[in-house]
Amino acid sequence: MIFNYITVSRTGLKREHNEDHIGVFEVDGGLLVVVCDGLGGNQGGEIASQLAVETIYEQFKKMNKIGEIERIQNAVLKANEAIIAESTSNSDSSGMATTAEVLFLKKDYAYWGHVGDSRIYSSKKGKLQLLSKDHSLVQRLVDEGYITLKEAEVHPNKNIITRALGDNDILEVDSSKVKLKKKENNRFLVCTDGVSGVVTDDEIEVLINGNNLSNIADKMSQLIEDRGAPDNYSFVLLTEVN
């Protein structure tokens, strides 16, 4: 299965630096997508997100003798080690961390890994599904029944994440795979919370199923900026080639 894609990564209207980093790579006959949203003072977030993307790509390439899900998990764990090592050895990078979304499309499967509150969406036959689940304080409150999904959208602490690369030597990586069937108009959106925190899932469902990748990207970017673009925003849109 072949996919076309487009990437967008912008600072937004309220931030001085873009701490997001994205990469799309052709690996072993498949397409590897990595999207990271960094955090940390003294531009540490920029370093963390870039280091994560580079390390995940390099490690994923090397580990071609194991299953794809294990391959993603191990690559993310190696990136976690690299970020902790850099943070420990460089005082300017102390405390830096990053989210990580990894999507690998090969043949008839989509394999994915997730840490943090960036997101991976899938769309089949026009129906949107969120594959990842936020590692955030607000999501925990929803899971435990303290607040509703509607309340979560406007919660003042929705930017507090509970899991990230660089936070801890021990890291759990959510991961799974999705079977793809041809001619189901398969589409994917991998994005930071600068997108999902501003655009609703219902709006994403409409936008992602537009006719042209460039138009979809332009409309999504315009909507985010019309709403103030309070954070860096980055996304990769992928559409099945029929």
C-alpha cells in the first residue's frame, strides 16, 4: 500500500521557539513517521525532540531482524536513553523531555508507538479513530470518572503530561498495529497537541477527508491560527494512493 504525505511544523503565534520536530523516512520498503513535541528550559525542548526523531530513525533502521512493534518500542527506549544521557551531561539541557509518536506503514499494516500527549489518528471510509491515548493528568481524571470528555477539553491543567521521553529511566511505550485494506480511503494524522488542543476530533474528521493534501494542510493550519495558535503545531497527513 502506497501513501502520499505532507508535513507542517510551525512555531504558532504565542511561542518564541518551535520545540516540535518531525521526520518522515523510507525504511525497508515502508514509511516511518516520527513526531515529537519537546519541553524544557533553555531551548532544551528543541534538543530533546530533534534528538528523539534522529535516534528513533537510526535505531529503527538498525533493528530489522525483529517484529515491527518491538522495533518501534526499542527505538523509542533508545531515544529515551539518549535524551537522559544528554540531559545529565549538559546543564543547559537539564530536565528536557519530549513526547513521541511513531507510525510505520508497510504493506497492509500500520504499526504505531506512543508516549505523551501528541496523537495518532486513523481514518477509514471517512470515519476517524484516535489510535493513541493521551498520557496526561486530564486523561487520567477522565479514566477515573472525575471529569467528562467535554470538561477535559477546557480543563486548565490539560497540558500536564504524565509520561515522556527523558522523564525516567523506565519507560512504557504504548504500541499496536492496524490491518489495512485497500480502497478504504485510509488516512492518518500524526500531530502534536498544538493541533489536537485547538481543533476538535469532529473537525479533524471533516478536514482529514478533504480532496487534496495541500488544501487539507492549509485549512488545518488556518483554523489553528484563527484560534490563536497558542502552541507550536506540527502534523503529518498521509493518504492512501488508490
